[in-house]
Amino acid sequence: MYLIDQVNNMLRRLGMFGGEPSLWTLFDHLFYLEGEGHGVGDIYESWRDRDAFTPTGAQGALGRLLPDNLKSALPSMYAEAARNRGWLRLDRTLTPDEYARLRASIEPFAEQDHTWSDVVDAFGQPSVLFGGTNPLYEKTLAYATADKSDPMAIFHLWNGVDSDTQPTWPPMYADPILLAIRCGSGPFVDSFVFTPEGNRRRPPENGID
């Protein structure tokens, strides 16, 4: 279906399609075609229940935990919702054994800092890449099985500069650095496991919406 093709293209390169408003509009059309006129509202309500939605939306909830310029984090949340509806097309599907190994590795893996290359070396190519393939830009990787009851494991990687007073180019790293791994459907903050770099770059609590 054309609209599902568009959803998958938007999720991977959201900035090229006008950002979040274009995505939730497309979701709304798909829900309407499937006879669920309140589908997007239901997604937002489910995020509110997890403290994953603020007055500034899901981006506000992500901004409590990740740097503001990590733009690839937001489409990963919509991708989870799309997967639940059967709309998300995976580039790679993990076997149950691969997934079990990944889930068991999340906390020990996050105890040290890692780059994009480290993540791929450890767990293989992702099921979905949010953002481009240029290593000079931040990105988010998602790993998933064919079983929708298995939560996606989502790796948030950052690249940039330390402060607004520095030149914005070139970024600090030749390869994006891992900030956090997100997995699970419980309280939003509890679904994150942070690396040392991720803890260093967490926004201050007084910046919460």
C-alpha cells in the first residue's frame, strides 16, 4: 500500500518529509482507512500513561532524557506504534536467539561507552535505521523480531559539539556515540539504560517541562 510505503520512508528520514506533523497526519489517514478515527489520539494517550508525552508532545518527554538535537529519537517511537499496527517493514528480523542475546546484553553493554560501529559489531545490522548513514550525524538504531510482543530494542546515538559557543561543524566524533538503549513498555524513564556518555549528556532536571 502506498501510504504504508510512505510511513516507512518518513520514519527513516523524517526531516526530509516535513517532520512530525507530516508523520502523524499520515498515521491519521491510515487509521481512518482501517476504520479507527481516533487511532493517533489513542497512541498519544498510551504515551501519556507511560509519562512519554508532555505538553510539547513525545519530543518533550524525550527531551527530558536525551539532548534536544537528537532528532532521530522521535521517529523511533512512532515506529513502535507502526509495528504494533503491522505497518513497519523491517530491514532485518532478529531470530529469537539473537534477540534473547541482545536483551541479556543491554545492561552490561551500556556500562561502557560505545560507537555506532561497536553496536553493529556486537548485534549486527539494525532492523531499522532512523537517520542517514553518514557517521557525522546522530542516528537511532532499532532491533526487532517478527513477534510484535517482543519490544524493540532501540539504540540512541549522538554526534555534535559540546556547547552553543562552539562552531557547529565538524562534530566531535568520527562515529556517533551511544547515549542510551531503550526497551520495554513500562514507565518511560525506566525503559532507558544510559551509557556513561548518555548520563553526562542528560538534560538537567530543572529543564523538565
